[in-house]
Amino acid sequence: MGEVLGICGSSRKKESNTAAIMEEILRATGKSYELVWLCDLNINFCTGCLKCFSDPSVKGVCWQKDDMEGLIQKMLGCKALVLGSPTMYGNVTGRMKNFFDRSIGIDSRGIGPEKKLEGHGRSPMAGRPAALITVAGGGDQEKTAANMRLYMVYEDLDIVGEIVEAIGMGDVRENKEIMKKARKIGEEIGKRIR
Ligand SMILES: Cc1cc2nc3c(=O)[nH]c(=O)nc-3n(C[C@H](O)[C@H](O)[C@H](O)COP(=O)(O)O)c2cc1C
């Protein structure tokens, strides 16, 4: 487990531009880090039962026994979070959306400050530095970013930087400007981790 956790919603393990940017950010933090590929994990769909959210006896843990609880433990244990997703139809990938949905129980574990929205539990990751990445082939990356931001704001994360770019199908590592921006975000996250 690293101090900085990166969660990647792309399934293109060999050529993902999302992951290339994420790796640059993670490296630049100068801290220990882990990049988790959602496609490597077995995470069932959220059934919407809300047991994890509203049944105090389960303490925020989903009844589905899959890899989600392990990922939640990594989230609780990290000092900073980087989320990355390709843009698909102007939104995050299905894997990333399902990750959002399955993580709702994190707010029902009695950890962290109460959310501003009454009755919505606590934010265990409140104030932790965070960054978001979304890349698109041609456009609509802003719509994806809006969804990712919504999640991060809901969890009271401190968004340090964003990479929201349409970069075509080429290799983003050849785009010096984007990679430089990624390094700067990573450095800033590193500075904010005590
Ligand atoms: C199902 C699907 C939907 C997509 N939708 C969009 C889109 O709405 N807008 C866009 O510009 N690119 C779209 N793309 C292209 C991806 O955003 C692009 O290939 C992205 O860079 C892939 O990220 P990755 O390299 O991290 O896997 C789509 C690709 C797929 C497979």
C-alpha cells in the first residue's frame, strides 16, 4: 500500500494514456504510491440496496464479497488520491462509475467529519489532496471531468489539479506540455503530504 493511491478506469493496460499521465503524477509526488487498475479487480455492480449506507450493523461494508472492500481499505489508508478515467460517451468508464457507486459505504464507517449535507454520513478522506485525469479522443472530456469532480467534492477531497484533455489516439507521453502539467500536479501533491 502506498501513500498515494492511483485508481485507473482504463482497461488498455499496454497503451492507456490515462495511466501514462497517472504514472507521471504518482512518480512526481516523490512518495510511495500504488496504481490500481480497476480492470484487474473483481468488483460487482452496486445493487442499490443501500444496506452499506443505512444499516448501522454492517458498518459501511457491502454484503458482496469481492475486491471492493480491499480497495476501500487502500483508500482509507492513503494520504492522497488520484483518479483517472478515459472519456467514454462523455462520461467515465463503466468500471469507474461502478467504483464510485460501490464506494458509498465508506461514508458510513463513523470516520472523518460529518458531511455538510445532513444525513449523508461522514467523509473519511476529507481534506486529502487529490487529482483527476480524463482523456478523450476528440471531445466531451469536460463532461467526464464534471462527474469526477462531483465525486471528489462529495467526498470532500482537496482537488489539487486536473488533467482534462482531448489527445486523440496517439501516445500522450509525446505531449511535453501535458506531461509537464502532470509532474507539477504530482509535485504539489507531494508537498501537501506531511
Ligand atoms: C466506448 C468508447 C466511447 C468513447 N467515447 C468517447 C467520447 O465520448 N469522446 C471522445 O472524445 N472520445 C471517446 N472515446 C475515445 C477514448 O476517450 C480515448 O480512446 C481515450 O484516450 C482512451 O483512454 P486510455 O488510453 O486511457 O484507455 C471513446 C472510446 C470508447 C472505447
